[in-house]
Amino acid sequence: MALQTRLTRLLGIRHPIIQGGMAWTATWELAAAVSNAGGLGIIGAGQMPTDLLREQIRNAKAATSEPFGVNLMLMTPHIDDIVAMVLDEGVPVVTTGAGNPRKYMADLHAKGIKVLPIAPSIALAKRLEEAGADAIIGEGMEAGGHIGELTTMVLTPQLVDAVSVPVIAAGGIADGRGIAAAFALGAEGVQVGTRFMCAEECTIHPDVKARVIKAKDRDSVVTGYSTGHPVRVLKNKLSRQLEELDRANEPEQIEALGAGKLALAMRDGECDNGSVMAGQCAAMVDRIQPAAEIIREMLDEAEAVMSALAARVTA
Ligand code: TUI
């Protein structure tokens, strides 16, 4: 069984697995490994300086001849510069988070770039489809980092009903059961972030990978509700301080305390005072593996689950 969908055809990829474009985490090494394994690797632009991102794109181009993408974090102050560079450089796919990419859509499409925005709600997804999105990534609040309010289980089928472009399910998917479940809900692809944090090719600090592997079911928490930009992280000293500030309704102090803390974790390995953004499914990640092995395992399991499910309901 090969899992081919409108999404795999749209993007020209072999498998319907997109790697999350995690800021400070998803560098060209990981993106190229995922793309070479038949998924869609994504470079996470985050707040990266434009020149550094250009270098990342060039490195990815040299390391893979397969399609790959760049995730644009739309809250980034220099996002206009980044988009201008991406247009100049040319990449096959752009995913976007934390906003609506409407004003860039025509320029991106004119360069033949496929645009896959992330939507945490139905109303936004409809607006994104109207704006020309080629597919919609529906991200549930199980995901790590900046999240919406709905779970993947509830968001995905509603998205499938609300838009006619392909829907990619994200948030809480770390194994083949998750892929099978997402497909059952009508998704035509999945986006996987947290499990790829523990890919061998992911360049984050090894102590962060160890934290993800150690995480149990209730080890993540959502902080920053009072800022309007809630963020899921693994619990640590910083998350407890942020929760305290949330209770005191001090959004400015939360922004100030949170600044620079993602890099402190991912680059420097500071797992107590840094922001260890990861999804609930960190609890389901138990080892470091090559990206290609992660993809193979997830696909094999998805196919086995789908067959077993069919047998179970017809028995
Ligand atoms: O963007 C993400 N996840 C992220 S971005 C990020 S970087 C960061 N660094 C420091 C502090 C905070 C963030 C870490 N994780 N996921 C995609 C996503 N997009 N989740 C939610 C949204 C979203 C929210 C509102 C998308 C669109 C949106 O639109 C508002 C509007 O109506 O324009």
C-alpha cells in the first residue's frame, strides 16, 4: 500500500509526511534528510536573520534534489525582508504560521511556490483558502510552540468539511497510529514536529533531545494565555515562572521573560531556564533515530494499522 493523496501529487513527494518547520530546530540538515527520505522537509525560519536563512536554503538545495519548504513565522518583525529573499531564492513550498500570509500569496504563486498556511481554527482556514492556499495545515493544541484552542481530533474533520483543498493534520502525531487516525478524519497528509526533534539529523542540543525522550504524558504545559499567544512547552523552571505571571495577568512580563529563551534551550541546551517547545506527544518519542527510519517506521505502522482496522470492522 502506498499512501498517495492529492497532497503527495500537489507537492511531488513520495510520502504524505511533512516535517514541522520548528524555529531554532528545523535546520537544513533535518529538512534535507526528511526530503531525501520522501517526506517534505521544512526549514524553520523563525526569527532568523535573512542572510542566514538564505544560506540555509542554499545548503538544502545542495543536499537534496527533492522538494523541500521553508516555514515563515509571520509574527517576525522582518518578515517582509524574509519573503523578498525567499522569492528571490525560490523554494518549492512555503508553510506559514502565526498569521495570515494573504499579502504574499500572489507573489509566491507567481514564482511557482506552493503555499500551505497553518490554521488552528475553521474561520481562519476558510479565509486562507479564499486567499489562495494550496492546502491547509490544521494544527491542534497538542502541538508544541504557538498553538490555538482546538484539538487535532476536533479540528481535522471540521476542516475537511469546510475547505476543498487538501488538509494536513498536525499536533499530537508521532507514530503510524496517528497517521491512520488523521487519514480516518479525512486528512491527506500529516505534519510531524516533535518526533523529528529526536532525528539524528536534527541539530538541536542533545540535552533537549534527552528531555523530549524523558517526557511523560503530563510533562507539557501551555503558557502565555494572557499574552494572546499561548505556547506549549515542556515543564521546567521557566514554565513555572511563566505560569505564575499568567496567573498574575502580566502579559508584558511574560513577553520579556520569554524573549530569547527558545534559542537558549535549542542551541545552548539550557533545559531549565530555556523554552523547550515540544508537543504533548513528546511522551511518545523514546529514541534518537535517522529521519529516514522515523518515516519508514511511521508509514509501516500506519499501513499495518489501516489493514488491521479494516479486518477488525469486517470480522
Ligand atoms: O507558529 C506555530 N508555532 C510556533 S511559532 C513559534 S516561534 C515563537 N517564538 C517565540 C514565541 C512564540 C513563538 C513557535 N511555535 N504554529 C502554527 C500556528 N499558527 N499556530 C497557531 C497559528 C496561527 C494563529 C493565528 C495562525 C494564524 C493565526 O491568524 C491570526 C489571524 O487571524 O491573522
